[in-house]
Amino acid sequence: MATPLIFQASGLLLLLKMPSLMLYVRLSIIVMRPLLVFFPQEAYDNLAFGSTPYVPMRVFGLTVPILTMGSISKRWVVPGWRLGWLVTSDPDGILQKSGVTDSITGFLNISSDPATFIQAAIPQILENTKEDFFSKIISTLRECADICYNRIEEIPSLTCPKKPEGSMFVMVKLNLSMLEDINDDVDFCLKLAKEESVIILPGRAVELKNWLRVTFAIEPSLLQEGLARVEAFCQRHAKKQ
């Protein structure tokens, strides 16, 4: 997905979230255009476990300026820490000459939100995390993605267009025609939380009405239990044949 934003008065900034390899193929056709800057959000970098490998957007750094945003929240599984970084890939110095890097530095000097003890821990975390830590995370996410996809496929009123191959979320289509007393995705999530104590984010929060954003970043046994409750909820609210 890409959201275009006007970048100062000299070019276009594309904000990318978890870009796929196919998106890179399409983008490679247009990156030769002048005055184009990409701003990929790569918080999920390396959290890929399907057939498509993770490819960082900075591979286009020799062609177009890249301003990459990363964080420790996803790969290191510490979402509450909210600490990340910006990295420029800009051999021609376009971002420097236009004042972008100076503006970013100036903003960071004004706002320094992360706690000091978290900042102090970052060098140790980045330099000394063992590779098997990441392997275990990927293995667990792959297992949970399979569970999530397979269980959702068994619920008639929900549709998962594609098995997840990365990240820790999956978008699920809500088939309202098969439910008799559910108005939309928000209504579905509110009633699900009330009746089954299961929290799912309505798709409207990410501009996808009547979709659900389901996380599978949870212990497999708890994920199975949660999805069983979702199935029971859907059966209870299904239209009578």
C-alpha cells in the first residue's frame, strides 16, 4: 500500500508500509523519474516467513532518495518501547541539500520521547541479540499464521484472501450477508468483545470498512482458543437457513 504526500514543493514522497516484492517490481518502473522520494516504514523488516523474501527499499538508493523508518518494536517484540530510527540512502545528497535531514535532526533535538534506560539498552540489544532469538520468533509467527488462516477458512462468514507471509497481522473480509444482526465491522467487534471477550480491530480503523485486522502474534494455544470463540460468535449470529 502506498499513500502519496506532497514533499515540500520540489517532489513527491511515497509512504510505504510493508512493501512486497511485487510492489518493488512495479515501483522500479517509476523510480527513474526525477524529484521522487520514498519513505518506507520497515518496522516489520525481516519478519517474512513465506516464499517471498524480504527486500529492503534501500536497494533503490542509487536511483532515488530513500528515507527508511525502522524500529525495535516488531522484530524484537517490544511494542511498548516505541523506539526507532530513520536511515537515509541518498548518494547524491538530495535530502541533505534540500534541508530534509537537518529538519529531522532539529525535530529530534526538540522531542526525545524514549525513556533514558531504554535508550541505554539499545546498543546491547542491536549488537548482541543471538540469531536463534529471531529464528524462534519467525518459527512461531509462521505456525500462528497457518493456524489463523486455516481456522478462519473454516468460518463461513469470514474470508481470508491470502495466507500471511510476513508481519503479525492478517486482514479478514467480513461477509455481512451471512450474519443477521451485525451492521458493520465496528458492530461485529463491539459485540464480539462483549460476548466472547475477544478483541479484534475493525477494518475501518485502517480505512477498510467491513474488514477485520486480526493479530496472530500470540501463543498458539491462546490463538486457537480465541479463534474458537470467534467461530462460536459467528455461528450464534449466523442467518437462519
